[in-house]
Amino acid sequence: MTTTPADGPLDDEPFDDEPTLAPATLAVTSGRPRVEPNQPMSVPVVMSSTFVSSDEQPRPGDLGYGRWGNPTWTALEEAIGVLEGGRALSFSAGMAAVSAVLALVPLGGTVVIPVGAYSGTTQLARQLEASGHLKLREVQVSDTDAVAEALDGADLLLIESPTNPLLEVADLPALAAASRAAGTLMAVDNTFATPLLQRPLELGAHLSIHSATKYLNGHSDVLLGLVVTSEDQLAERLHGHRTLAGSIPGSWEAWLVLRGLRTLALRVERAGANAAELARRLVDHPAVDRVRHPSLPTDPGRQRALEQMNGFGAIVAIEVAGGVEAAERVCSATRLWVHTTSLGGVESTLERRRRYPTESLAVPETLLRLSVGIEDVEDLWRDLDAALRAT
């Protein structure tokens, strides 16, 4: 996929022989100061709670107070907006971004979410249902007809693709068409795919969500979320929610995500290649009952991923033979793979998701979610293979 840059140092100086730039290039060039003598290469970290007011009445875009905006956030938002093809807003965490999207639903409205979605999203949606804020419908996201049927009278379809941690792939173009026909907002959590592998707005979604804590930052040292939309009215509502709820990012965190973004293409490519190779080998491993990764020829989501993604991602899920204790022993036995939660960093991590009481019952007890990093694939294989054989 290619995109014409909307902001940044190149918008007034397009290449005559190349009017569009690839996403990997945009990840490097977007959100930077203009290329002028004595300008820094990177936007600085602006640490200020207040900004000097103009002598006129406040105007749109005036910074004024630190909860309204910040130049460091703006640089990150411009870069992600260019990559996703919309207007981005940053939040204090991925869950703050999800909360902002759920806040778009009117009181008593209906939200459709996947069975087996990220537990944080599911917990929040169920809490809002219990308090009477919304009604919830949970559907199998890979069943397009069932999702479309659930949209009748719904206000929001909030899905993931691929899902976390079952790696189910939704038919995004079909669901986007069904959502628009039903008058339902459609939001896609694009964290696993990143804008380099999938662009939900181009596929018809109204909103794209990221936990930038994961791949966009890529170094396991930041909490930050993002929501992107191509519709100004939605952007203004999200901005209003962020301002009044106070779910703003820190300037330092925004700068770190922007710095991590510069290597996103390299990290996604290397980690994805590692993941596909490990998935291929794990299929025949005697200690593994099932492997989930869209790169595999037998994976149910493979064809959809080929049609709407530019790669398969770096998350692999395996079901360990021998039961729950065997799965836990694998996590304890690795030396290179780190037993921890979260994902998307340069290092490889793994965990048994059902160790958390809040995890969906749709997730098998023995499922390990592997976040494959950028280490040498042979080192990763030796360590994982040894841990599996030790069970």
C-alpha cells in the first residue's frame, strides 16, 4: 500500500518521479520538523503544562493549556495519521483509547464485540453493561454472517483482527459494508497488525485503535494509546472526551513512541519472518497440539489475511500437549524467551493467557501466546524447543 503524505517535511516538496511514498518510508519521515537549516531532525520533548495565549479570542488549534494539546503529541499524531490515512489522537494508554471509543456510544446503546477478544476490552465492556451504560452482544468474529446479523440496532462494532490471543481474522471489508448499511460505527483494534500490515480505514472502518505500548513503540518502556479516524466529527468528539476525561499522554511517552516508530518497518518485517518460521516448525512438534498463525496453509484466517493484510504479524499461539501444568512448565523453562505479559517489543515473550481469571473461557487452558521478537530465529527455536521437550 502507498500513501500520499499529508503532513511533515515532504508535503510541500513531493518527488517529481514518485508522488507517493511507501508506509515504511512514511514511518521514518512523517511527524518531523521541516527540513530547513538549523532545524532539529526530531521534534523535541515539550514539557509544559501551560502555553502563552494569543491576544485574540481563543482559536481552534491554540494550545493554551497542557490538557488541550502539546507539540510532541501533535508530531506523533501527524505521523500515525499519515500511516493510517486519517486523523490520529493519542491517549494515556491503549485502554484509554478503547474507553474513548466506547464513550461514543449513547447511554443504553448496543455494542458488538468478539468472543475471545482482549480481556481488558471485554472487562470494560461488561462493566459498562452491568452499570446500565450499554448493552453487549458477543459474537464469533470469524463468522461474518453472525456479526452482520448482530449489527441490527447496534451503535458500535468494536473488533480486533487478528484477535488477541486466538488470532482469528475478520472479513473487514464485508463487516465495514454491513456496519455502514446498518448505521453502526465500526472500530478495529489494529494493534497486532500495525498500519504497515493493515489499514482499517481504507477497508471501510470508521475508527482504528492502537495500543502504542506494543509495536508502534516496540521497546516495552511506554504506555500510550491511539485512535485514528477519517471523519472530523468523530475526531472532535474523541478530542473532547480526552480533554475532559484527562486521558492524555505524557510528552516523554509520545516522544518515545515517535522514536520507536522510525524502526517499525524493520521490526515488523524481522519479527514477522521469525514468527512464520517458528510457526512452521511448531506444527510438527510432539509437545504441541495446535499452532495458530495466519501464515500457515491450514490456518482458517489465512485467505482473509492474504486479501486484506500485507503480512501475517508476529504473534503465534500454541496449545501445549499434556495439560495446564505442562504449559506452565514451558513458560518457566525458557531462558531466552521472557515469561511476561504484554507483547510487541523487540524481545520475545510468552505466557499462558488463562492464568488470568479474567481471560475469556473461549481461550483454551493450554494456549500460550508467543510474542516473537527480532532475535536470531535459531536461538529462539533452540530455547523454545528445549522448553517444550522438557515438559
